[in-house]
Amino acid sequence: MIYNQQEFEIRMEWGLKGAEMLAPVSDVMIIVDVLSFSTCVDIATQRER
């Protein structure tokens, strides 16, 4: 199974499907939402004062 990644201590995947597949075989999951943060920074820095 491609999502299992059993041979690795740290597993990484992309998107909702990847998270759903890794959840049952992971003790801890960390979700990084880079795009949302980047969008907020872009909006904040482009605002006219």
C-alpha cells in the first residue's frame, strides 16, 4: 500500500486522502496548512493603508 510507508519512522503525505490513509497507522499526525497562511500574508501585505 503506497500510503502505509511502514518502513519509515516519519511518514508524509499530501491532501485529505493521504491523511485518511495514514491516520490508522500513525500515532501522531501534524497538519501543515502552508497555503492558507501564505494567502493571509499576501492579503495582509497588499492592503492599502
